[in-house]
Amino acid sequence: MKKYTVTLLAVLLLLSALLAGCSGSSSTDSKGGKGGSDSKTIIVGLEAEPTSLDAHQISDYNSSRAAMEIYDQLVQFKDESTELEPDLAEKWDVSDDGLEYTFHLKKDVKFHDGTPLNAEAVKFSFDRQRDPNHPFHDTGTYAYAEFTFGPIETVEVVDELTVKIKLKEPFAPFLGNMAMHAASIVSPAAVEKHGADFTKNPVGTGPFKFASWSPGVEIVLEKNEEHFRGAPTIEKLIFKPITEAQTRLAELEAGNIDVMVNIPPDDLERLRGNESISLVEQAGMHVWWTAFNTQRAPFDNVKVRQAVNYAINKEAIVDGILQGSGEVANSVLPPTVWGHNPSVTNYDYNVEKAKELLAEANYPDGFEVTYWVPESGSGMQQPQAMAAAIQSDLEKIGVKVNIQTLEWGAYLDKVFVPADQNDMDMHQMSWIGDNGDPDNFLYILFSGEQWPTAGFNDSYYKNEKVDELLSKARVTKDKAGRTAMYEEAQELIMADAPWITIDHEKQIIGTSSAVKNFKLHPTGVFRFSNVVKE
């Protein structure tokens, strides 16, 4: 297999070199500018086609990476951190009871369409998602709305540059949520103009503005000369969906793209010795899993879920397939997020224990299931290779796994539907934290209130004690108290085994060595405002 991979790469590199020679040693974008060799243009190779450029509708990595430079929020995360700092709000006040947040907006900020940023735009951006009766609520679907805005009672315009948000009850992660993509401030005029097509005609206040989207080919952003923090150095960002990892790598090595995601683990060591390529690395807020549909047989039986977990050689997957680009997970919460419980243990590799549990669950001869797998996608690492390893391991305990592969957008459409509409048995998924708070993992992925389409509990898992702990932690101010609740919740979740929890990925991005000042962020979102290209 490795020999085949190397041979394929050689062919791809040769083809890329021939194509580059025919076009003056650089690719040409749809605007007529040069690609990788243009010092004012950055070309990014994504894993898949973004599904939306409307920040309020984004639910995947590829979309957020392509879209988020279009927008700003009231507050933002500092570079390389989940600490907060002012963004569109220059300051804010919090009432003593923790129920009212008053944000004071920066003056003279404009959207890309020339309309002014004001308190009405903030109210519009939030109410559009949270209020079913809002006149423009039907212009999209908002997977993050309940999670981000559920605690809000009202959004009130105090004056042109002041907005007051009242909460139903104290909510510890609230300010962090205000830095998330769902809390981006969009142009009301643009939503009113484009309606449901705003997703392909986005307008924000961010450092880059939307120029064009050629589906399957590229998304082009241009720098915002009037951004309130100053115009970026880079004039143009181009995002290209390149599904095949080896093709992305060939394009990077040929100089046709400047940034690539999801480097094949087999190639990491070789790239470290390539002076024309830089590897940017950071421990990520990431977890990769295979979800069981806990509402359907056979996975409505906890012993079956535990048996399957014991049958999977997780270390072999991480060492043999991921080759150091991830670490075996002991818990569903990454160790980079506070509240992680280091004392929780994952299921070790024990085929005999797996068989015993299947027999106890009345499946001594195993069963047959369908396993949904994406071609590629946000944080999905090596989805098909990992699926094949899981399929092979389960065959040893009599479980026949039929792998069904789908394109990323179609895959998400099948996974995130109400439980009574979902006929899946098992599927793959990953999550990258949005705000550095455990709530953003544990509540949104395991609360019984977060079943799709209200949230992202894609295993349709429900445990009343877990729900009680996660709900209480949301309204508790004391961090130590919250930590204890999250640690207990992790113990219960791992025992219930709604997932096969495999690993936490390390963020590793490949760039041309000409790209300078590119820094990774724990949330995985790309920032290009301070990037230069020599």
C-alpha cells in the first residue's frame, strides 16, 4: 500500500509539473491573477466544498475556514488562544446578577456593502436565528442557534451603538459564545436583498470581503481596505476544494497552492526535510469518533456498544494510520480543554471481552450493520482508512460492517436529521471546539436537548444524570464546581459508550515557506489579516 501511495504521488507531481510548465509555472485563478507565485494572493487547498458562507448557517470546518474572515463578532479570541478581547464591541458591562450584558460598539464601522454597523444590526443578526417569527428567519437553517442563543431572553437596542442582552438565567460560557461564528454580525441590508441566497452572497465587516464562488472550483475573497483594524497585506484569498489528500499535497509541492489542510500522515516525515514547505503545528481542541445510533437496535443496548468498543484496536489506528498526528483519547473531552478528566479510561483492545458482552446481549453470532463514512471532510483525518480498520476489527467478533461512502455535503445532510428520520447504524464524525469551554463539547454533543436538528448529539444519546450535570454546569459561576460536574459527566458518558472514541488530532497545516506569520488557532479557524507572502 505504501509503495502504491508513493508511486501515485510521483505521477501526480509529474502531471502538476507539466501543467505548471504549460502555464508559466503558476496556476491562474478565475480573475486572471497568478496563483501560488503571486505575492499578494494566498491559495488554500480545502478538503471539501464549503456548504455555506453564511456564518449563521455554518456547521463544518471547510465552511468556517473559507467564510470567517468575512465577519467580525462583538468579542473575539486572541491569536493562538481562547482568551477574549474586544472586537466590534470596544467594551462591555455585566450586571451583578450576571443576567445583563451591555455591549458598546465601535464607531464608524461599515459592512462591505457600505451600510453602517449599529445596534440594530446586532439585534437583527441574533434575532434572525433565535426567533422563528423574525421576518428573515426562513432565509436559513441555524444549527448553532439554540446552543449559542438559547440562554438569551431579549436583545434590546439601547441606542445606535449600544445593545443590551438579557439572559433567562446566569450562563457561564456566554461571553465565549459571543466570539463563535453563529454570533457573527451580518449586514441586514444584504440579508434583506438576497434572502436565502445570502449563503452565497455574504456580507460582513471582516478583513476580507466576498468576491465570487464557482462551485467545485474556488471561492475568492478580496481584502477589505476599510477594515477597522487596518487592511490586510494579502489582497486576495482563494479557497479550492481538493478532496484527494495526495492531490492537495502535489499541488502544494508544485507551488500551485500556498496552504493545505489534512496532510497524509505517511508524508509528514518527508515534508519536514523539504525547505520549500513549512509545517505549522498545534495541539487541537479535537475529537474523532464513530457514533452509534443509540435509538436503534442493536446499538440501543449498552452491552453491544461496549462490546464494539472493546473490539477496536484504537492504538493501532493512531499509530499505524495516523502516525503521530493524533493521540489516543481517554475521554470524549480533549486534554487541551479545561475540565478534561485524566482519570477516565477508554476501552482497551480485548476481543474476548467483546465476544462475552455480545453473548450477554443475545448477539453471540454477531450482526450486520451499515457504516456511513465521508469521502473527506472537516477534521475527519483519514476517514476511509480508519473505517477499513474498524471494519476489519469488528469482523473478528462476528460483526459484518457494510461501508457506505458519501460526499461531505450529502453526508452531513444524512447525519444531522431528527432521530425518527435517521436510518443509520454507525457513522464517523469529529468535533473541533468553538470557544474553549467544556460546555461546547459535552453539552452540545451529549445533552438530551441537543439531538439534531436542535444540536449535534448525533448518537441521539440521553442520560438523565448527564443532562442534570451538564445543565447545572452551564449556570454555575464557580469554575472548580463546573470542573467537578464535567469530570463526573465524562465518567458516565464513557461507561454508556454512545461512541467509539478514537483520538484527538494535532493540527498540522502545510504551507509554502514563502508564507509568513501564519498561525493556527485552537478553534481551527484560519486568520490571514497579519499573513505576508514573500
